[in-house]
Amino acid sequence: MDTNFLADIHPKVVHFPVALLTTYAFLEIISIVSNKEFLSKSALLILCLGVMTAFFAVLTGNQAFVDFKFWTEESKALLSEHQTYATYLLWFSLLVCGLRIFAVVKKKFIGFTKYLFILFALVIMFIVYQTGIHGGDLVKKYGVGTDVFDTKILE
């Protein structure tokens, strides 16, 4: 597989986990507060999809890092923060997804356990926000992922 392809689709792929994991968080909170089973099942499905797309966002983001050749000390520092948040998001949302599936299967998604997932949803939203802010700053401040550094433009 052409690794350039993976780097090129990163800006397109990242919008899926952002949208899905944010939607999960809202659905999870609303379903718990309103006690609506349909919303609860929808939240779990959206969470699973969000985790899968987060995996692809991290995969393509790692390749985008390798393919970009114009790193400065400042942009590398910002990238490091972006990668850290993206990694936390992937692993934390995967953990929450596993716990959520386990709780549902074991019929333990009740009482305090249910309300604990509101906290998890809020943490996921915070990490999504931080990941997105840092990634957006890489594009806005340093032109990462844009045609700014295309050799035709530089000539």
C-alpha cells in the first residue's frame, strides 16, 4: 500500500472519530439522564464506530508525520502534544468501549456504574477537543498537511 495515500487521507479520516466520539458522549449522557434504551444502544454503537475510526486516524496520522519533511522544533513540540492526546483518545475510548460492552453483557449497566459512564463521556469529549485543537494548530500555524510546502509553490 502506498504510504503517501495514508498520509493524504489523514485530514479526511480525523473527522470521523471527532464526530462519532462527540456524538457518543452526548448520546450517552442523554440516554442515562432520560433512561431511554434506544439511545443507550445507539450510544454504544456510535462508541464502537468511533473507536474503529480513531484507530485509522492514528494510523494515518503517524504516516502523515513520517511523510512531512519540514518540521521545526516548535511544530515538533505541538505535534508531540497532538500525538499524545490522540493516543490517549484511542486507548481511553477503547477501554470505555470494552467496559461498556462488558457492563451491558453482564447486565451491570445500572445504578452507579451507569452514572460513571457520564464521567467517561465527558473525559472523551475533553480529549477529543484537545486532540482537535492541537491538530488544527499544526495546520493553521505550520501548514502541516497543506500544499504550502509543495516544491512547485516554493520555487
